[in-house]
Amino acid sequence: MYKIGLTGGIGSGKSRVADLLAEWGAAVIDTDVIAHELTAPGGAAMEPIRQHFGPDVVAPTGALDRQAMRELVFDSPQARQQLESIIHPMIKSVVQQRAEEAQGCYLVVVVPLLVESGQWRNRLDRICVVDCDEATQIHRVHARSGLTEGIITRIMSAQATRRERLAVADDIVLNDAHTSVEQLVARTRSLHENWCKLARQAS
Ligand SMILES: CC(C)(COP(=O)(O)OP(=O)(O)OC[C@H]1O[C@@H](n2cnc3c(N)ncnc32)[C@H](O)[C@@H]1O)[C@@H](O)C(=O)NCCC(=O)NCCS
Ligand SMILES: Nc1ncnc2c1ncn2[C@@H]1O[C@H](COP(=O)(O)OP(=O)(O)OP(=O)(O)O)[C@@H](O)[C@H]1O
């Protein structure tokens, strides 16, 4: 199946773009969603996380205490690396499994850390970056989740820069502060039509 990697910084608009593509018939696998499943009560990542980080990062329900883990890993690159070394191989294997079963005109894999990890590129036919300026990312994430500018900035510092992402993009969806939802839909639609064509040519 023809595979598009969809990436972008926190709050850039990846989920909105992915939702549109799914509505129009693409198969979508979102690694953020898989990370949440793996850290839900009884999720496969919870026991290794508890063993490594201790009970303070586990909520009474058995799910990951996301706030505690957020504070920990976006303050310590070493802790972040440890969390990623537990969870990223699990995410990869779930993606592989779901990709085999996926049905649609092409497959979109949403990977926030596509540029950072370097391990996704050779598994994808094309990379699409949802592009947004930093001030808008902070504004959107704050409005959505109430996180402070301090923690949002720390999360952004753990991610590739806008320039680094754009450097690997085959396609770009500009979704900055000046982009209306209608413009986002139109930009995404025109890429979707091209990807349908490329997927047909490749099959
Ligand atoms: C640290 C955690 C618990 C914080 O949870 P929280 O509910 O606040 O965030 P959520 O999971 O919804 O992610 C929101 C966004 O944060 C950013 N983000 C998540 N993990 C990371 C990371 N390791 N490095 C940089 N940015 C990250 C991404 O832009 C992501 O879209 C959580 O993000 C997590 O488990 N991260 C490790 C898994 C991972 O690397 N996920 C990215 C998918 S490849
Ligand atoms: N063009 C836009 N106009 C107005 N609001 C927008 C626009 N694009 C995205 N948003 C809003 O900004 C927020 C972030 O968008 P979205 O969740 O799609 O980003 P994301 O890249 O998936 O974020 P994350 O990395 O945190 O998962 C959401 O509340 C979304 O509704």
C-alpha cells in the first residue's frame, strides 16, 4: 500500500489533517493514539514503565500518570530516552500489524517524531509536513489543553525545528495563524487528490 508519513510539531494540526484524509477514504494509523493505548490501564507499556520509573508515574487506575511523566521527561533528556526506548519499539510493531490490515486508497501514518527518530523514512513513500509557526503552536496547545507556555516550550525544544522538518518534506500543508479551516481543507484536499493518483500509479 502507498504510504504517506504525516508529521509536524506539537499543535501544528496533524490530527485535523489526518481526520480529513480518513473522511475522504485514506487509511490512517496515528502513533500518538497507539502510545495512548499502550499506556492505558493494562496497556503493554505499563509494566515496563512501572518497573523502570516506579509507582509515582502510575495513576490509581493503572494508566500512565501523563502529567507526572510529562514533567519528568521534558525536564530530563535521559528520562525521555528511557521512556522512548520502552515505548517506540512497541509502537513500531503495532504500526506494522495495523498496516498489514489497513484498507483505503493509501495509508497515512501520523508520526510526530518522524524527523527526530530517523527510522521511519525508509518505510514511507512520501513525507508530508503540517507546517506552523512556533507562536501559533503555543497558542493552540495552550487553548486546547491549558498547558503553560513553559511546558509547551520544553516539549517543543525536544522536537525538531520547523526548518529541520521542512528540509525532509515532499509535501507541505501550511497551517499557520493566518490559515482558516476552509483553507486547511482546500490545501489538504489537493494533496489527497495527488496522493490518490500516485497510489494508483504505484499499484
Ligand atoms: C510524555 C507523555 C506521557 C505526555 O503525555 P501528554 O498526554 O501530555 O501528550 P500526548 O501523548 O498526547 O502527546 C502530545 C504531543 O506531545 C509531543 N510528544 C510526545 N512524546 C514526545 C517525545 N518523546 N518527544 C517530543 N515530543 C513528544 C508530540 O507532539 C505529541 O503529538 C506522552 O507524550 C508520551 O508517552 N510520550 C512518549 C511516547 C512518544 O514518543 N509519543 C510520540 C509518538 S511517536
Ligand atoms: N487552521 C486552524 N484554525 C483553527 N484552529 C486550528 C487550526 N488547525 C488546528 N487547529 C486547532 O489547534 C489544535 C491543535 O490541532 P491538532 O490537534 O490537529 O494538532 P496536532 O498536530 O495533532 O497536535 P499534537 O501534536 O499535540 O497531537 C486543535 O485544537 C485544533 O482544532
